[in-house]
Amino acid sequence: MSGTRTDIEAVEAANTALYDALEQGDLDAMADRWIDAEDISVIHPGWPVISGRGEVLRSYALIMANTEYIQFFLTDVEVSVLGDTALVTCTENILSGGPAEEDGSAGPLVGGLVVATNLFRRTDGGDGEWKLWSHHGSPVLIEESDEESEEGPPEDGDGIGSMG
């Protein structure tokens, strides 16, 4: 971690607020977490680059409209601050669920891992609020056969599958 303790804590709080807004399905709170500018961008896992405030917020509206339940458990959080720019890297341990079953019981829950990079900028100079400038999420794809899980990691040691 680099930067002053106060800045790091403020960036951590801004990062947490971003994920809280998504968990709550609160598009207004999500919009408030992003810089009010057209040069923002997002890359959701498996999606192309989305640029521009309207398109970025539209992408979150689509995710929220099509996700019944989502919860993030962030691990491996690292924060670096340099002046009015901050970089957060983390692993998003995601638990999400689909619509309720016909009998009213909870829908299926699915877990996933995404490594994320969140780039923040401080608004209005040194005393401003930290707002998101860019988010990039990449899925972590791990393929394990029954033999590999019993014997340990694969020979090449990376354990990462390929998209295909």
C-alpha cells in the first residue's frame, strides 16, 4: 500500500460503497460512485469495453435488472494512492442468484471469482471525494478434473483455464 493512511482509508471506503450500491441494486447510488464525466469506462467479465457515462450506467442497470441477488466478498484488496489518483486491485468472490422458483423458494445460487482493478480520481482537488474513473473485471477460470483435485495443482502450476 502506498499513499497517506487517510487517503487509503477514504479510497477503501469509496471502493466499499461501490460494491454496496451494486449489492443493493441502487442505480442512483452507483451513479454517485462514478466521476461525472464522459471519459469513464468499464469492462465487465466477458464484455467489451464500455465507455461514456450513459453507457456505463446503462450496463449496471442491465446487470441489476437481471440479477435477483448478488453479494461480494472482497479479498486480496490492495490500495495505492498517488496524488489525486488511486488504484485498487482485489478479488471479487461473488455469490449471485437467479429468480425464485415457482414454489417461492430461493433460486439457484452461483459462485464466481473475478479479479478487479478499480481506478479512482479525487474530485475537486485535495479535499474532494474519491470517485470511480474506470473498472475492469476479469473472470478467474480454474479447471480441475477429479484427478487434479486429489493430486494437487496441475503440472504447469497455473491452474487457469482458457476462455473458449
